[in-house]
Amino acid sequence: MSKSKGNVIDPLQIIDQYGADALRFTLAAMAAQGRDIKLATNRVEGYRNFATKLWNASRFAEMNECVRDLNFDPSRVEETVNRWIAGETERAAAAITSALEAYRFNEAAGAAYEFVWGIFCDWYLELIKPILAGDDEPSKAETRAMTAWVLDQILKLLHPFMPFITEELWTHMVEHGEKRTSLLTLSSWPVHAGLENEAADEEIGWLIRLVSEVRSVRAEMNVPAGAKVPLVIIGAEKTARARVDTHGDTLKRLARIDAITFAKTSPKGSAMIVAGETTAALPLAGVIDMEAEKKRLLREIEKADVNIAKMDAKLSNPNFMERAKPEAIEEAKERKAELIDIVKRLSAAVKRLDA
């Protein structure tokens, strides 16, 4: 925000447009020590979307009858995915608490954002859908209770940043079959210990890495979104086979795979994937034109390299660095970083095709 008259962002207008919580979270997320905050409405809009994501997750929990259980103990859950999210909750609470105590508000906000959106919404809620839709009543009851418990911890951890939406959701969340009467702002701060489970972390981490790699390859190789392709696990050990048996249906659903098989060597015309100790292949011959795809990737790399050279020329120009506004310089640096990341991803795709 500038002190010059007529060159400021009016916070009241931002609140009317995006909400007070979105503005508060934006300021916290950008409040790195020693850094000037260059506020832009697109950042506030992004965190308004984050608030919407939280609201939708709470609606999902409500629709699936995820009610807070008075006797629920997160350390005694049996489902692997529930043991995994319990450990993730403990780690997130510790990271956010540590950052707040050190006045590193941007790190606290970043840890909260990553846990809520990146772990709870994007992965946990997707992984539990088959359980909630299944016929195993004990597993379903445990998962419902765990979902409600994690949401409670999320609302507490986000309350310093987004007090209005978290208090509203806290009031509407069902507890022991009835509406809550307590206030979130008077609840105790989350402090957990003993919830991490190494075996669950490894198993769910393996699944997440494999799905992420398959999605990445599909995007890099320009595989049509509606196309389902087979996945071949190369030289699978006993552990990998057991995990495929357990999570095969979830892997197919989340990565748009039509079949999973095992082989000693990869089929011809396959894109190779490495997820931890597991090596896999996506046979793409017949799904995409391999040679045409390689030419497209090389053209995109060449285009990105040209734009990187332009950014370098701009950032090394003394006239630009002296006269340009700080936000223009920051934008040029961010654009260069984006282009470098694009070149890395496309180069990896070319290597996969060559392999």
C-alpha cells in the first residue's frame, strides 16, 4: 500500500469484495520478516478461494454425517489412511505453533494452507470416499469421527488468521449429535503427541507420490484428459504388490488408470515413472503420437528459453532496475522462475520419451 493519495488499496472495498478473512490471511501469508508487502487483489482472491475450499470440505463432512464423537481417540484408529492423517495433523499443528511463537506469520499461514488444501482437502477427503461409500460400518464410523476431529483441529489452527468463517463453521458443526454451544475462540489450542505412524506415512506417501507422478506425466505428455491408460509396475517387490492390491482401485480412480499389471521390463513406447522405490511405466504408444509429442515439447522448451533470455536482459539492464517499480521487478523475477520450472518439466518429459 502506498502513502500517496489515490494510489492505495482501500481495505474496506477489499473486504466487501472478498471478505475480511481473505484479506487477513493474505496479509499474514505475505508478512515475511524484512519484506515490503506488495498487495494485489489477485492474491486476496486466491485466499478467498481457500476459504471457499474450507467451507466445501465442511459441507462434505456434514453430508457424510461426520459427527464429533466425545470418546474419539485419534491415537487408536486402525485404518491406514486415518493413522496417516492423524500424524499429518500433529505435524501441521507443531509447524504452525512454532512459526507463530517465532512471529513468522507467513510460515504459519503457509503451513496451514498446505495442510488444509494440499493434504486434507486434496488427498484425505479423496482417499476416504470409498470408505464412506462402502459397507464396512466400523471403518465408516471411524473415518467419520476422524474427519470431524481433523476439521476441529483445522478450525482451531486457522482461527487466528480467519476468525469469521472458522467461528461460523464451528457453530454449525455437529458435536455428539447436537449443535455446538461453545465458542471456538474459547477452545484450547491444538497440542498433539504420539500420533505419527511411520508405516502409515510410508504407505500413503507411496500412493500419493505415484498418483502425482502419473498425473504429472499425463500433463507433460499432453495425454487427453478423458483417456484412460494402463500402468505397468516394473520389477515389483512384495511390498509394492501388496500396496497395489490394497490401493489399486484408488490408484485407478485418482490417476485415471484402466488397468495395473506387473512386468520385469517396461513395454516399448512407455513413459517411465519413479515414485520412491517403485518404478512404473505408462505405455503411451497408440495413445499419443510419440514423435510429434517430442517435437511439440522441444518447441515449447525453445519458446521458454527465448523468454528466459528476455527476462535476463531486462533484469540485467541498469536502466530498467533503476526506473522500474519494485512490483515490476518482482514480477519479472517471478516470471523467470516460472519459465525455468517449465523448462525443467518439459525437459524431463523429453527424457521420458527418449527412454
